Amino acid sequence: MADPQVPPGTEGTPLPRLLGNTVSIAGAGSESTGALWRLAEPGRQLDANLVRVPPHGHIDAHADPDLDVLLLVVTGEGTLGPAEREQALEPGSLVWLPHGSVRSLTAGAGGLAYVTVHRRRPGMRIGRR
């Protein structure tokens, strides 16, 4: 008998699914910092993380030479660097970080929680020289 939840002709086709609520995850245990959630579904083509930076915490300037990153602020506020061109971040700020761009983050007095999304990095492989 066919599953009434699966539309006809879509058996075996991946279906969209709700993974969680970023505001709830970011708000639970507000003393936690670092990656609070990671996309871990098998067969995915994306990586995504929900990260919390503590009040006045800082992520040093860095660049990813290979991947563009989309950053969405969920809670809190802060600034996006480099220092000579800081931009204010607040809930709802949506930022494109092109590959090769140098960026840093500084959280405000209440901390900062944000989601990043980028193409999945290939796993490390051991090869011959």
C-alpha cells in the first residue's frame, strides 16, 4: 500500500524537511559558544552551521580562498571587518562573503549568533605524490 504522505510518482525522491528553528537553537543555553548546529544530512551538497560568538568575542581576520559564504545573523549584534571598513550587523543582516575576501567578526555586548552556508568541502583524501 502506498504511503499517503508521499505524492504519487515521488517514491525515492528526496523531500524537503524542516531541520530546526535557528532562533530557538541560538536562544537555548545562551552560555554556549561555537558551532551550536551543523548540517549533517547524508548526500548533501551544502555545509551550514549555526555559530554563537560570546559577548565582545572576536573571530580574527581570515579568508577562504575557495568558497563563497552566505552569512545570516539570527540574534545579537556586532561588526563585520576588516577594521578599516567595518559594517554593523544586526538580526536579519544577510552578508555575502566572496571567496578570497578578508573578513573578521566582533560580537556586541549581547553576543552574536549567525548561520553560514557554503558549498560542501570535499573530504580530505590521501594521495600519492
